[in-house]
Amino acid sequence: MTSEVSRRSLLSLGAGLGANLLAPGLIGSASAKAPKLGTQAPYFHRFMLGSAEVTVVSDGPLPLGDPSGTFVGVPKEDVQKMLTDNFLSSSNVVLEQNAPIVNMGDRLILFDTGMGTSRLFGNTTGRLQKSMAEAGIKPGDIDAVVCSHAHIDHIGGIVDANDKPLFPNAQVYLSEEDFKFWTDEGKLGSPLKDFIVHARKNLLPVKDRLVFFKDGQEFLPGVTAMHAPGHTFGHHMFMIQSDGKSFAFLGDLTHHQVLLLEKPRMEFAYDSDPKMAAATRVKMLDMLAANKTAVMSYHFAWPGYGHVVKSGDGFRYIAEPMVMNL
């Protein structure tokens, strides 16, 4: 009898507690209230490549706006459909700016430097120094700044607003062809003026520490140049290797992880020679896909690291999972 009463009592108590917990007046008091934080994670991602440590930092998003005047050679409707099918805006194409910093143990190498002080593409760029600080990397510790080419968004962060070098202990590596072309004073009256002004601002103050590399040259231990012309005539990719592991830093071989992969022969308005750039893009992507080489693209969605695979007449980008080592 006692146990039956106890059982009934417990059931009654449980029912009563359940009713009380579900009572409208008590729901609000039981819910936690916390302020909305409005903050984001620091803008860096870190992983190992063999014995080298790679830290990807961002110079911030770079909005190109309406794609119809930038991605050409394919019907406007097709471009918009490719974007919307991938849940991307069809009215504003936004690129990333992924700059890898590779710690080889004996030297610290930065690849490309962002827009710097230029606001040609708006106010979301120019974040490289802040991203490096978030990652715990000091500008004075950079030994080498390697530039894929001399466009405004790749060499723009070499000096500050007062033309003072931001990486005081670094040599700067670039193709001689791009240096000569983009610092040519005679082009200041051309449509390339903004790019020429910015290249002269950033490259001439470090002219005495410039080092020119050539196609196929391992100009730094573990870093080999690969000529990929068309976007600029001196544009290069880089194969980065450490202890049998490698990835290709693509620079601007392809600017978009959907448009210029699905339709790699599409032309891009910022290419010096769009047809040459398209031919180079197909050739290099074929090679990277066939060899299953890991890639990092400067402009792909953050942090831009993964693989490309063949898909019909084009390619598909597969992002590498962002795994944290705890």
C-alpha cells in the first residue's frame, strides 16, 4: 500500500511540475536573455603543410558589382543563373582576398598584399594589417613578399599612406615584365591610370629590394614560379611545397569559384588579354585537376583552399573543410 501511494504521489508531483513548467507566465522567466554580440571571428585561418605552417589572412571582401560588364562572352542570363543556382547575388559579385603567409621555419613568406590605402572598390578592403595582427603575425617578421602580379589589389599593401614600407625586413618578389608594365609613367594618361598610380606608389619605394623571378624557378626554398599569362602578361602562380606536401597558389588564374570554373573560357574584363587568360586558365586547371593538386585562390570564397575537379566542359571547386586542431 505504501509503495502504491508513493508511486501515485510521484506521478502527481511530476504532472504538476510539468504543468507549471508549461504555464505561459513561467516560460519567459525560464528563458535566458543575452545581448546580441554583433561581432565576427578573427579574419585568419591556419593549417599545416608538411612541416610548414600556413596562415591565411584576408584583406577584406572586394565587391565588383553587376557581373554583366565584368564577366563577358556568356549570355547575361546564363551568368545570373549560375550565380542564383549557387545561392549568390546576381547583382553584386563579391570576391575575397585570401593572402597566405607561409612559415617555412627559416623564413616567413607573404603572398600578395591586398588593396592597401586604395578605395577603388569601396571601404571593405585594406584589412590585411588588421588580419595579420589578429593572427599574431608582425609585419617586421615577414622575410619575403611574393606578388603574383602588379594589379592594385595584390601590391596595394606594400607601403602605407605615407609611402613607408609596411614590411621593413622583406625582399619583394615579382616578375620583371609586370614591374616594367605597371610602373610605366607613359601609361598614366591611359584607362589604366588608377592601376599605374597605385603600382608606382607601392613598388617604386621598394625598388632597391625587388627580386625578379622566372618561370620554373625555385626562387625561394619550397616556392616555384609558374608563368600563367593573360590576366597580366607577367602573371604567375606558385607551387608551395614542404616535406612532400604542396598546394598551388593561383593568384588570379580564376577570379570566381563558380563563374570562371563552370565556364572557364568566359572572359574577364580586368584581364590584359582575355583570350590568352582563358586559354591559360583551361590549361592550368586541367593540369591541377589531373594531378589532384590542392589549390588556393586569392579571390575564392574565404579562405579559398581546396581542390578543382573536371565537370563536363568546365570544372568544379571543392572547398577543404576548415578543421581546427585542438
